[in-house]
Amino acid sequence: ENNLNVGNGDADVAIKKKEIPIVQGFGEPLKPEEAEPKDGHAGEKDKPPVLVKPSFVFDSDSPIYKKGDSNQEGEAGKAVKVDKDKLSPEEKKKYDQGFTNNAFNQYASDLISIHRSLPSNVDEECKSEKYQSDLPDTSVIVCFHNEAWSVLLRTVHSVIERTPDSLLKEVILVDDFSDMEHTKKPLDDYMSQFPKVRVLRMEKREGLIRARLRGAAIAKGSVLTYLDSHCECMEGWIEPLLDRIKRDPTTVVCPVIDVIDDNTFEYHYSKAYFTNVGGFDWSLQFNWHAIPERDRKNRKRAIDPVRSPTMAGGLFSIDRAYFEKLGTYDPGFDIWGGENLELSFKIWMCGGTLEIVPCSHVGHIFRKRSPYKWRTGVNVLKKNSVRLAEVWLDEYKEYYYERINNQIGDFGDVSLRKKLRENLQCKSFKWYLDNIFPELFVPGESIAKGEVRNLGQGGKCLDAQIQRRQKTKSLSLYPCHGQGGNQYWMLSKDGEIRRDESCVDYAGQDVMIFGCHGMKGNQEWKYDHQTGRLLHSVTNKCLEMSKDGAKLLMHVCDSSNKYQQWRFKEYNEE
Ligand code: LR7
Ligand code: MN
């Protein structure tokens, strides 16, 4: 079962981990098609799909093994539209099975050449960029657990075909104990034609992080480049990355991660102008946000590398010796998650630099759910995050623990990791926040925090499950569960009732959740700890729970009305 819950697995405090990464501003998702008008390739949806054999049968006659001619499905990164209704019952079954097994449209991928071409509308300025000669070579390490055949092969081919031979030391495929048939002998047989590709197998399911460490242990390139197993590298992807590392081996670099649509496999090239950087929130989730003003000012061109507080995790290059010096990853991290923040914090706190390089592009299939098994009985992600917090967050770890209701559980032994931090003489987490990520809202700066309980009869708590892809949603009431999660709020000095980058907002209709804009207005509330009143400044109305506890109302303030009285779990006297 998938353990993506915060807290002790209560469904009400579940958070969603997936999101489209193209985000402009905090919590303001920008869909790829809004970023730029599409150079219309509509009108192709009625083409009947070319049928291929089941994807684990290697059949060199299948069109997907040939270099596509320009009108083959998906060429130039175009969308493949399969009309499911027109498929035979047998094909339909295959189609559904593809989604079930992978959480993306495997059926569509199986129609696309594993050598397909990608869009050519790349940033003009990148075309004329010059990189140093004698760049260091790299090992490309791809870990996978049950990756679809055509998708895995397309990942590998995009690396082999679009990395200059002199820069590609090897490709290391680490099979994290897959059980799908095609990942065994068929994969070995197929890859045996490429002297640079090595397939490494884990003897048991280790999870992504230990699989990556195993890959690193045998790698010979002077740089390590990690990719997920469902990527497509664009022409010219590696040079801009290696160039930065050659200038300074303590610079760790990420490409721009373009979205490959999980349904149509359309490749959405994201122009340099829209480059985002990584952040995180206090549930220790990675997120994207716009380049902050202070960096924007210093940039001459949109294609200049930009500092990023964190990395998404999957796609980056690092000097091999530097990775070792930093103590690689915490080998106590299981299955998935947390390692991206561990490495990010470590890079900055221990003297390195983390950058996103706008002229390097790699596509990644973003999924809405995790298709494979995690572990049963443990909240893996939480355990990884607690280890991370214990070692790197100093006193700030409490803010994460509040979010999981202090149920930190058994996180194992972290003494070696603490020793590592000591030996490297890394800076404090406070230094990191002050200097690298000053944009982050720190709960300590808040006046009140925790659950917000109504004192009327049957008093409920303010509750919202906030997914970043949703632009707006209404604030609701729910029986208080005392788990933090979706009922955790902070009252900022500016009168915002917020969780991370989301604020309670009233514009005259329903009480909503919006991205915080920092301009007070509809997001300014005055809380009176004595009376429990939550007054909305602009409208002069008070937040009220309806008598039946079903909904939130905004009414004329009435100090005798219990239903207008609220209690934050924690209040800090000035
Ligand atoms: O047990 C496992 N063993 C594995 O080898 C579980 C997963 N894996 C492999 C898997 O096959 C895949 O290649 O690990 C890779 C990552 O897993 P995904 O693709 O299911 O998850 P993801 O894309 O959401 O993963 C993101 O977060 C992870 C946290 O541990 C890693 O850092 C991934 O590398 C990261 N992916 C990216 O950064 C791509 C951009 C996503 C964003 C934002
Ligand atoms: Mn992935």
C-alpha cells in the first residue's frame, strides 16, 4: 500500500504528492498550455492507432524500434490520442491494464518510437551558447522498479543518442527487484547490444535511494547523472550541466524538467522564461515556485543558471567525488522520498551550490499516483522525513513534527548521519533559511497555530485538504481529529490564517482557500484571543459555524454568540 499520509495514516490528513511542476508564483499553478500558445497539432486524433505486440515481446519489426518518420505517432513530442471507444475489447483491456500497471498510458507509449524526436521550439538563446571543451564525462544512473518496456527503452535511447560519446562513460540501469517479465532476460538481451549499458540487479526490494547508492558504487564517470526511468533527454541536455560542474565541482545541477503528459505522451517544452526553482513546506514536501525577486534582479538572461533552495530529486548531475564527500544519501531511507531534501539541504549547508540550468531539458512523465507497492505497516515517507529532520533541521524540526501531530515513530539510528554533518562542519538550518530560502514562512513567526476549534455546540475544526493544482477551494468544517494535517493552521503577524502558501480568503461569497498574496485585503483576519472572535477586517464580519455544524458563515459580529468563538490550539502571548 501507498503510504503518502501525514500523521498516523488517517485518511483525513492525507496529502497529495503529485503536481504539475510548472508553477508561476507561490501556489499559482500555470498549466503548460497557458505558458505559451501551442503550435497547433490538433486534428490528428482520428488516426487509427497502429497496433503493436504486447510490449515485452521484442519484435524488431515493430515500428516502435525504428527511427520514426515525421508522421509516426508522437514524433516531435506530439500528443498521441487513442480513442478508447474505437478499440476492440481485447485492445481495450490492454489499454486499461497499461494504466493500472503504470499510472500512465502505456498503450500510447507502445505506439511511439523509442527513438522519437522532441519539439524543436527550444529557446533560441540556448542554441548559440558555447560550452567548455574537455568537459568531464558522466555515468548516467537510472533506477527502476517495474518500469514499462517502451518507456524504459525510450529513456535509455534518449541518453545514448543525445549524449556525445566522449561525455557518456556508461549507462547504469539499476533494477530494484522488479517482477515484470520484460525487466529480466528480455532487458538483458536488448541491452547487450550497447557496450556502454550495464544492468545491475538488487537482490531484494531496496527502494530508490539504496538502488541509487548501488549504482554510484560501481560508477566510473567523473560525474554522476541520475534520471528517473520514464524520462526523455533533449538534444544538448548534458553539456550545460557538465559545464557548470567543470567550473566548480561543488555545484550540483538540475535540468529543467519538462512535462511528458501521462495520458498522451505529449512533450511540453518549458521556455527559459518560465523556469521555476524548488522549495519545500513544513510537511517536508517539495514544491516549485517562481524565481525570487532577489535572484531575478541579478540575472542578465533568462537562460542563466539559477540558484535553487531544493531539487525535485530525480534528475541531476553531481561530481562523483563531491557526492562522496557529502556522504551521498542516508542509506536508512527506504523506497521513496526525503532524499531530495536531504541532498539539497546538505549541499547548501555544507558549502556547495544547487542550480537549475535553463538550457538543459529533460522530460519526465508526471503521474497522479504511485503505481507500485510501498511497504505495509510503515509510513515510509514519514520515517524518511523524520530521519531527515533529526539530522538537518535543528530546532526547526519541531515545525514538521507539529504537522504530524508529534507522532514521529521509530526512525532508527541516525548517529552516523549526525556525525557526518559534524565532520563536514556544515552550517545551521537557520543559516540555510536566512540565506538560501528566506521566502519560506516559518511557523515560529506566527501568533497562534494548530487546530482552530469552534466553541459552539458540537464544535468542529477548520479543515481543508489543499492540493496545489487546485487554484481555489472552500474552507470547511470537520470533527476535530487532533492529528494536525488538514486541520493545522497558523495565524501570521499580518493576520493571515495560513498553511504553507495557502491562505483563508473571504471575498463576499464562501470562505475560501487561496494562494497567500501578502497584501492583507481579503486575507486579513483579526483574532481576539480573549473573546475568540475571528473578524474579517475588510468586511467587518465574523467567522461563524452554522448551528448544525455543517458550514461556515460570515455574519455581523455578536460577542454573545458561541458559534462565533474559535480557539487556536496554541497561542503565543506577545
Ligand atoms: O522502490 C522503488 N524503487 C525504485 O527504483 C520506488 C521507485 N523506484 C524508481 C522508479 O522506478 C522511478 O524511476 O524511482 C524513481 C522515482 O519514482 P517515481 O517516478 O515513482 O516517483 P516521482 O517521479 O514522484 O519521484 C520524485 O521524488 C522521488 C522522491 O524519492 C525521487 O526523488 C524521484 O527521483 C523524483 N522524481 C523527480 O524528481 C522527477 C520530477 C518530479 C517532480 C517534481
Ligand atoms: Mn518519476
